[in-house]
Amino acid sequence: MALYGYRCSHCGYEADSLIRDDELFCISCHVSLKRDYRFNVQPGFQEHFNTSTGRYVSNRSEFNDQLRRASDAHTEYTGIEHNFKPVDPYDHAAFGLSDDDVADGRETFNRAITDGKVTPQELTNVT
Ligand SMILES: [Zn+2]
């Protein structure tokens, strides 16, 4: 789902809309906002076999439900409180990684490719 940005050409006020040709007005100048060519892409949920839950998931609520059940099962089995949450793989901070950690990782991968220890194809085949 795309999110369209609109901007006031007088004061720079910005607003977002889900509608591409929405007619929005500036809250202070009351003039029509112009569409700004910035947008965020919010990926939709794709049906897939989820390796974390070991089941097929067709929507987000089903996935959250499966994670809740997996959390309960692991809590019961281990006696340690579990609370599995979906994470954005690009949200490095969620994994406790800093920007420097990510840069170091890229450097290590690039060096492995340069040194011929691994091919780019081998890297993309890692699942
Ligand atoms: Zn304005």
C-alpha cells in the first residue's frame, strides 16, 4: 500500500494520504496542497510457510495468533516466559545491532567476496 505525500507550496506544511489524487488543504494557508513525490511502501502480508511457527500463514492476525500459541507452548515447556513478536528484518535495532555493526557485517561479506571465499550467488542463496 502506498502512502502519498502532499505539501503546501507557501508554508511547507506536509500531510499524507492513502489516495493518490486526494484534495487536501493546508491547515494554515487554506490553499490546495500539491502532491509531493515522496511515498512509503507498506508491504502487504504474503501467504507463506513460516519457519518460526512451522505452519502456513495467510494473514497478519493468523500469524500473531500462531506466535501467541507458540509463546504459550514454549513458556509451558521451558518454564521461562516467552513472547514471540514479528520483527522487520531491516530493523537492525530490534536485533540489538548498531549502524556500525551493520557496516562491519557488510564489510566482512564484501571482503569474503573479494577474497573469493564466497560468491554473491552463494550469499543470496542463504535462507
Ligand atoms: Zn501552508
